[in-house]
Amino acid sequence: MMRQAVLDLKMPIDGAGMKRHEKRECREQMLSTARWLFTNRHPQHVFNPERLCQRLGIDVRRLSAQVFAKLTSERQEEIREGLRHYRCAFLPAA
């Protein structure tokens, strides 16, 4: 699940052969994944990133920071802009 989240965050959203609606759908998928990974919107849900990381013995804040740091600066800015109305519980720097 975490691996898929990282892949979604790195998903190309500006492909040359993509139609406008495909670009929009890919951008929404990427931002949806960013909301899931960085904001802790549903803390009691079984697939919450914090609960998954607890089961694996991983610090969710450290993981989120590492994932965010490995993204391109353009993608980081897109995520910051897309999450500007959300409180990023796991990634305060974003």
C-alpha cells in the first residue's frame, strides 16, 4: 500500500500523449494520495498511514519527510499548493 502511494506521488501528470481529462485525473490521483499520506484525515481507518506504520514499526513522520524530500521540487510545490487548505499532520514543513 505504501509502495503504491509513493508511485502515485511520482505519477507523471504532464505526459505529451495525454488528453486534458487524463492529465486532470492523474493530478487528482496524485493529490488524493498526498492527502492520504500527509494529512491524517481519517485517523481511525484501518488503512490510515499512521496505523500502517505503527504495525510495521516505522515512524510515519520520518517516512513522510523522506518521501516528500525524494520528490522533485516541482512536484513538492504542486503538493504544497494542492494541500494548502489541509493541516499536514505528518509533514509540517509541507
